[in-house]
Amino acid sequence: MFAHAETRGAVDDLQDGELHLFVRLGTDLSQNYYEYDIPLVVTRWNNSAPEAVWPSSNDLEIDLEKLINVKLQRNNAQLTNSNITLLTPFTVTDGNRTITVKGSPNLSNVRSVMIGVRNPKDPGGTGRKLCAEVWVNEMRMTDFDEAGGWAATARLSAKLADLGNMTLVGNKNTAGWRSIEKKVNEQDRFNRTSYDFTTNIELGKFLPEKSGIKVPMYFAYGESFVNPEFNPLDPDVVLTKALDATPNSEVRDSLARQTQDYTQRKSVNFTNVRKTKTGANAKSHIYDVENLNFTYVYNELYQRNYNIEYGLAKSTQGAIAYNFNRTAKPIEPFGKMKGKAMSSSWTKLVKDFNFNPLPSGLNARIALDRTYAESQLRNNSGLAFRLDPTFIKTFNMNRTYGLNWDLTK
């Protein structure tokens, strides 16, 4: 922004630097703001030269990164100096200019902008009065950060003969990445790294083939690491800069862990574990062990991020199923009767009469389902209290019985 200051008349004795121009940016103008202050060079009366009217020394050019650096300096100074608080202005010089921060301003949520003029030598209203005319012109934003990002996916698949297969997938994308159909302001503001490993294996292959035992196993494990570009505790501060500004490695590690969004997934499944018949002419009986199958499923999810200190969810399911099917052999008590009377169409209903004395199918399933979840919300208020964790526990048993009986064909 350009600035111009001049006296109200030829006899006014206003000197360079006596008058200051400042700009405040923040969520409000009194408790949470950044301020940039510059001394003004005065244009002398009747001087119309362009450089004199708009002197380059009055150009107000604010590097937003400098504002953030001052806030970081203030935050670190609080750890060793009890006189420095969020309620008092903290000022740092920038050449002949000054930068002030108060409260917790956030450039990602600016709600107020103030442009003002002050007499720095008259804080109490008892000093020399100044009279001037000040113009400000063309306040604008320039030099936007348009840094791009990149993304990559790697996949490895392997087939282990007839034993099974496994797949490993890795993903990586950096801040600034966006797909081609997205707008500039929709680009990612985080660095994400993730991988997933899955495998399906038939463990029954390790047993003799004549045993007929089938043990299909599914296993999956994956992790996801999401590091935001900006510090969630200070949304206008780049996280790497906030980490570099920490006073020691302990605080650095704590901040890195607190701001990272981490997810871990585990899963182990044994589905439809059973024994199959191996004989070519093996008959099915209601008491055969081949009628049974077993299932076990375990899933675990662990998360932590800026809002959740930790969250753990586990689910376990076990099931035993019984399934018996037989080929129906209906009884036809009058099917073999012969004679002229039985060949009549009127007696066909009697001759074709049949019934099944036994059911053609029996099935039953008992499933136990247990879930456990525990979560601890993170205290981001700055006040000294701890939230109690939350627990959710469930235990369910489901029983299903089925009977298939074709009374007649």
C-alpha cells in the first residue's frame, strides 16, 4: 500500500517520522491482531515531484511471514518470561518499522482490517499536537504462494501358486497437490503417506490333501500418516516452522505427535473353516463333521489426531454353523398299483400321491459378536483440566435355526 503525508500549511512544523501509519489484521481490533507500523516521510509544502508526493520510504509492504515469525517469537518467550502474555502487546522492530502481535490472531481467519494514523510521542494526550493530511492508496495482495505438490501410487502383487496371493499398496502426496479438475483453492494442505498390505492364504495346503481340511485366511495391515501443512494450534503458521521454533526436542516431538493424523488398521479373518468329503462316493449323514464350519473375524482400528488423543476400536466375531442337505426320496404308497381302475384319469390323483417323511435340509448358526471402543478427546482449550475417556462395550449372541422340509414333490 502507498502512503502520502503532508502538512496543512507552509508554516506547520511537522517533521519526518513524527507521524506513524499502521495496519491491523486480525479477528478483532483490540484483543487479537497483528500490527505493522511505519514512520511517515512528510511531503513539503508546494513540492509536486512524484517521488516527493509518493516517497518510496512510505510504501507499506507487509511480509506476512514476518508477522508469523513475531508470534512464534512471542510464544517461545512466554516460556521463560512471565511478564509476556497473550493479553499484552509484544513488539519487535523491523528496521525503522515495528511489528506488534497481541492475543492469538490468525491470518487464515481475518475478520477485521484497520488502517490508522498515530502520534507515537503523545500516548497520554499531553504531548505536542500534530496536524497533517494523510492519504493511503491501492491496498492489495501480491506474491501468492502457488507452490505445487506431487502424488504417487505404487502397487506390488504376488501370486503364491495355489497357496494364495498378497498385495502391497503405497500412496504418497504432498501439500499443494490437486487433481486436474480441482480449483487452486482446493489443493491439498497436508502431506499424506500410507500403505496397505493384504493377503489371502489357504492354510489347508500345508496339511495332507486327503484330510480335506480348508482353512482360508485373510490378513490386512495398514497405516496412514497425515501431517498438515499448517499447525492446527496456530492455523496461519506452517507446521515445519512451528516445529523449528520449539525450544527443545521434547516439545518438538510432542507438537509433532499432537498435530499428526495417524491411523492404524489390523484385520485377521478365518472364514468358513471346514472339512470337505474326500471319498468319491461318500454319503452325507446328519452327524458328519463336514456339516460344520467355523468363522473368526478380528478387526482393530487405532486413531489419533488434533482432536482425539487416542481412539481404539476392536471388534471380534466368532461363529459356528451347521448345514445338512439330503436328496429327498418321497414315498408313493399307491404308485405301484395297477389295473384298469388305476389307469383312469380320475384315479391319477390317488396314484401320484406322495410325501417326504424326513426333512431335506437342516441348518443352524450361532454367532458371538463383541465390540470395544475407547476414545480420549484432546484438551485444546489451554485450560488445566483433563477430559474423561469414553467407553463403548457391546456383546451380542445371535442364533439362527432353519428347517427345509418339502412335504411333497
